[in-house]
Amino acid sequence: MSEQRQKKPAMQPREEVMEKLGDVLSGIRVPDLPYSAGKLAADTVSDWKPLLFSCWTEQRDERVIQLVRSVSLTWSVRQINSAYVADRIMDVFLKTSGLHPELARRVARLRFFLAWRMNETGAAAFTDELLDWLDGLQEFRGWSDSGGRSARVLLEQLDSLVIAVSACFENGVSEPFDAFCREWQADSGKRDQLVSRLRQRLLETEQGAARQRWADQTARALVGRAMTGRQLPPAITQFIFELWMPLLKQVVWAGDLDAEDGRHSSKLLEWLVWVGDPSLSDKDRNRLYHVGEQIGDRLVDVWRRVQGEDLAADVLEGIEAVLVARMRGETPELVDALPGRDRFEWDTSWLQAARPATEVVNESVGQWFVEGEGTDEQRRYFFALLEETAEILWTNGSGVKLGLQPWSEFVKTRECGILRPLPALTPFGRVLAETIGSLAVVQERQKALRQKAAEEARARADTLRREKEAAEAKRRAEESQRIAELEKRQQEEREQREADEHAEQVRLEQEQRQAAHKLVDGIKLGGWIVLAENDAVGDPVRLKLAVRINASNKLVFVDRLGLNRREFLVDGLVQEVLAGRVRVLGSSAEFDDALSRVVGRIRVGRN
């Protein structure tokens, strides 16, 4: 969990993001995805909910697109795009969330749920509860798969997530998951209050322990430094370990090591060692007498100031006996001043502990650090620097101590790259906004390209249509011209034929008239003609030429009795003969043949 809740980074309003999501799901086309050719009928699209539900219950880590490719079923464009968008969002979340890989991997399995919900409800798949819960996972930025109790608690909570999402698949709604998210957020508020109390309690405890440890180790270092390589009387050794080292620890605890009590108590320790070790004090007998006279009173005085009570009189009896023996020149029984390292550990570095600069420490306090790679990485929170010991107090971010580390070792691990700062986390809301935003740009670009292609296709179609219309118009014009020319030729031929027929008819009529005129002129006096009309008994009327009057071209005909006189002008009789109303007897056979030939030629010419 994070020590301090981070502000949610600014991102586009959810409404705008969701509007873009709808366009992406319906309009984007990603190369190499198994889109079906043409528009599918609703009853031909396969139901993928059982398949996604199975993958979720098995907690599989494969991508939805891989799952779709692995089966030979018919998927709609919306299903393919929902699978792709769910994979894209969760792939980015895995890379940029900053959460522990194991935690991010388990959350990324929601891709099956999101693909199903996006296909069903579009933008409504990302409910407020879902987004708040996913963004709130940043509080677990320090979670590591350590196998400890706190690590197991989170994994158990995620097991409950599996049950909630499974209920969504079974019931066809997202309410069970939303209820899980609301309950999680409520528990998060309770955890924050508990964590705040745990942190404060841990800090107070560790600061007290660090001060105690610093006092103990400093006192040990002072004793160890003073007594290393020395042999002392048992009385002095016993006094130092049982009484004076606890006094030194008390002085250090009070922070008075550099003050008067600290200087005096350290100096008296050195005097005790100097007096008790003959190899040191025998070289300066005068100083031995001087120290021997003062050391008892000095020990009592320092003890009274530090402990606030008098030192028991019998405590110094052993030391006084040693002092008397030493001033007499006697060498008392000596033993090794320090026990073995396995019985008494000390380190003089505690006397020279360097405190790092405050500004340097402030750069790391409150930051997360990572050690290891992948699922083996371990995260720790730089909770505080214990000033007395220059040790870093590492926690899991929720008030649980992970360990202590000297500042110098921390600096070395940082320089070697063993320990590195945890990069900034990316909330799911930002992942969602940026991912859909980038896909929306691609979709808009594809839409523009499709529109451009459609316009170009329409332009080409218009061009082809115009060319076809122009070709058709040209063909029609040529056909009209050809028909007009043909009609013109036919009209000319018809006119020419009619003219020829008329000329031939005129010629034949002239020939017929000439023949008739010749026939009429050949009628002699007494020659007979037959009229088309009948007489009283129904026979044709026969008349003979009685008189020819040349002056007036008149012919006078009478019947057999000389009665029924009829007069004809030559031209009139010729016309009657031509009309067939009069037939000339005598040479009529030759005339009829000639007339038939003329009439026949006229009919042939007309046809």
C-alpha cells in the first residue's frame, strides 16, 4: 500500500473518452485481425460469452485476440474490436501501471470481462465503480509477493474478485462486480485509518529501539576500544561490565556523551583500564599515585550525577584493593579484559557514525524502492531514517516493518543498481484515456482515408459514367446520323424511283396515247366501235363511223339503223379508248395487244 495517497492525474472527461470508444468499437479496422468478409446477419454471429467465461474461471493469461483466433467461429466486427481494445488497454496497464507484476497480471485478466461488456454495452462497460477501484489499486503499489500474511490478504481479496466477475458472466449483468468494487472502496477507508495508527506506533517504537540500540552499541564500542588487548584484575573487569558500561549506556541514551558527564565517564573508563593494566601504569608511578587518589571520588561523583543516587560503598572495595596493591608495586591477578567475540560484540564505527545530510535524506524519505526483477521483485517503503543509528526503517507501506538497513549500505546498493527507485505509477483511468485516445486518432485517420477512397471511387465512377454517357451519346449521334443518312439515301432513291416511274409512266402514257391516237386515226368510214354501255336488250352498243370532219377533228358514229347519232372529237375518242370505255373493232386485236403491253409496263414500273 502507498504511504500517501497520490492525487489522481488529470485526464479527459470520461464522457468524451466513452464517446470515442463507441466510434472505435464500430469503426476501427486493425490489420491482420480475423474480420469477416461483408456484413453479417445477427443470427450468424457466434456467442462468445461461454468461451470468455471459461477463460476467466481458469484465470488464463492469454490475450482475447489469441483466443478468438484459436477457434473457427464467426465473429462480428464489434466482437473483434472489443477483444482488441480490451487487450490493448490491459497490455498497456501491465507495462505502465507500476504495480507488482503478479498483481498487475491478475488484474489484467479482466480483459475477458471487459471484452464481453464492451461488446454488449459499449462505453457503459467502464462503470464509475470499476474505474474508481482500478485507480485505487495504486495504494498497493508497494505490494510484493513475499508470502507473508499481508501479501496473502490481498491475494485472498482478489480471489473474491474471481467470484464476483463469474457471477456477472452467469447473470449477464455487471452489478456483482460493481458491488465488489464498492465494498473494496469502503474497506480501503478503514484500512487507511488503521494504517495511520500502525505507522505512528511503529515509528515511535523503532525510534525508541534505535536510541536504545545506539546507546548500547556506543557503550560497547567505548568499552571494547578501551579494553582491547588488555589484561586486568577481575575486580576492575567486573565493575566495568556490571556497573560502568550500563552507566555509559545511560549517558549515551540521555545524549550527554559529548557533554561533561559523557567526557568524565569515558575518561574514568580509560583510567580504570590504565590503572589495572601494569603494562601501562608501571611506566608512570607518580601518575599512578595521583590517579589512585582521585579515581574513587570521581567515580562516585559521576555516578551520582548520572544515576541520581549514591554508589553503594561496598561496590568500590574490589577496585580500592587493586589500587592499593598497584601503588605498593604489587601485580594483582590478571585476566583477559574482554571475553571472546562470540560473547561480547562491539564495533568502533558506532563512535564515528556519520549522519547523512538532511536534504539528501529528504530526497528518499517517503519513496518506494525495488529490489529484484519480474515476479521476484520485492518492494519496500523508505518510512524514516532513525537518526541515532543512521538506519533506514523499511516498511511495506502499511505500517508493517520489513527491516533496517544502515544508510551507508543503502547508498552502496543504490550506486550498484541493486536497489532502484520505483517509477511513478500510471492510474488505470489515464491508461484508459490515453489508449482510447490513440485508437480514436487511428480510427479517425482510417475514417478519413475511407472517406477519401470513397470520394475517389465516386469520382472514378462519375468519370466512368460521364465517359460512358459521352460514348453512348456519341454512339446515338452516330446512329442517328447513320439512320438519317440511310433515310436520306432511301428518300433520294425513293424520289429517284418515283421520278423514274413518273417519267416512265409519262412515256408509256404518251406511247399509249400515240397508239390510241394512231388507232383512232386508222378508223375508216364504216369502221365500228363498241361502247362500254349496253343497249336496251343488254348488249354492248356498237357504232360505226359515218362521217369524219377533218376541219373540226370530229367523228360522227351511228348504229346499224343509222340512228343514235354520237359525235366524238378525235382527242375525246382517244381518251375514251385509253379509258377503256370505247373499243375499236377491226384492228382492235392489234390495239388490245399493244395496249396490254403498255399497261403491263406501266404496272411493272410502279411496282
